[in-house]
Amino acid sequence: MIEVAVIPAAGKGTRLRPATRVVPKALVPVVDRPAIQYGVEEAARAGATEVIVIVDPGVGELVVRHFTEEGPLPGLEHVEVIPVVQEEARGLGDAVLTAREAVDGRPFLCLLADNIPRPGGDVLDRMAAAFDGLSLVCLRTLTDEFLSRYGVIVPGGEPDGPVVPVAGAVEKPGVEAAPSRLGLIGRYLFTPEVFDVLEDLPPGVGGEVQLTDAIDLLGRSGRCAGYVADTDLLDIGNPLGLVEATTVLAAADPRFGERYRAFLAEEWCP
Ligand code: UTP
């Protein structure tokens, strides 16, 4: 069982301006809860009891208050939420590295809370179950458009069920340079080896310390495998994605999904 999860949530959230001028992206509501709560709930479903949230200075306390203020949230009674501050947004790789001390030498789940699974579409729990000592990164077959927006792996051999060997990775390669169509979609299970790799990494694409570059080095030394997901994640990091995610989650909500679907049908598909 992997007991600890890391959720990097210290990015600038510029694509969600003006919503994120003051409110951090982690606290932007989706249906009836802030985005970060979906991440903590997903980590808990995968077995985590300690969730380290990487926040920018000034926000950590607010995030923790959300999880504690009126007592524990239903279903999260056994989960401790721990904020760790990333002083400056130097990139996702740097954000993960700030969790090193709190992770304390254990393997850990890592998830980006601006990507929310569809209802019933968890993959992190399956990755935790498949863990055999190698870092494991979640992959999805990408269409052309996404090859310039995501990290893409170099496959290192034939798949064994959902698991493929990873021989390397390239951040945002674009169609021409892409070594495959298998993209990194924001769910990972790392061994503490990743910290040694991140520590020595120079900034990469966009001047940021890229998690993809660490995955590249792990892959090159035969220390990483991929887990191909059979469903995509909802991306709340941009306005249209936020609305789409809200619609999918609201339409599936047992409390009012039926009424919401009727509303959508009446309003737009008469
Ligand atoms: P993104 O690049 O998608 O997020 O980073 P962003 O920077 O918040 O968004 P935009 O592009 O400005 O709109 C992916 C994830 O990595 C985290 C973000 O919070 C997000 O969950 N991140 C990124 C950090 O925690 N620290 C960083 O320095 C960069």
C-alpha cells in the first residue's frame, strides 16, 4: 500500500484568469467543492492517508483550513493534508522536489489536481496495485494537437497488458519530433529515486524544471514503466475545460444529475 501522495498545486493558473487573480486554482470550485478536494479524494481512494499539497506562499493555510475548519470532510476522516510551500513557480519538477523531506524516503503517488477523473474513471488506484518497485507514469494515446502540449514517452518495448516499458521522455515534442503518441497525463507513482534525479536537473522547456526530464532520465536507466489508461481526465485548467468538467460531473451527480440532464436537454437540445 502506498500511503503518501503529493499534489503539486503551486502553478500560476494564468489560463484561468481572472478567476485565479486572488483565489488559487486549487480552490476554484467544480460543482460543489474546490478542485483540490477531488485530488485528495482520488488519492484517498488509491489508499493514501497522507496527502502533501504543494502550494505557493500564502495559500497553504487556506488549503488546510478547507480540510479541517468544520471538522473532517465525509470520506476523508483518515486523511491528513499537509501543505508544503514552493517559494517560486519554477516548474512542476521543482514543485515535486519540494516534497522530498515530507515524503521521507517512501514511494509516493503524485497527481495534478487540475485533471479530474471522470466518475468511475480512476486509474491511480490501479497504478498503486500494479506497483512493483519501478516508478510508474500514467499514459494516454494523444491526438496530434496534444503532442505539443504534453510530455511524450519513448516506448522501451512491447506492452504487457496496460504496462509498457519506458526508455525516455520528451516534453512537448510536437507532431514531427514525437517519439510516440503516448503522453503523460498527470498521474504518477514515483520511487524516491526521482528526487535524486530532480535535484540535479537544469531548467528545461520554458525555463522550468520539467518533471518529464526526470522521467526521461529514469527511463534511460531502466527505472520507469508506463501504465496506459483507458479513459481520459477532465482538465479544469482552462475556462472551456472547467465548464466541460463541471457539466460531466454535475450530470453524473446522484443528488441532481437527472434534473441537470433534463435541464440541458430542454435548454439546448429541444
Ligand atoms: P500547469 O502549467 O498546467 O499549471 O502545471 P499552471 O502553471 O498553474 O497553469 P497556467 O499554465 O499558468 O494556466 C501543471 C501542474 O503543476 C503545478 C500546477 O499547479 C499544476 O497543477 N505546478 C506547476 C506547480 O505546482 N509549480 C510550478 O512551478 C508549476
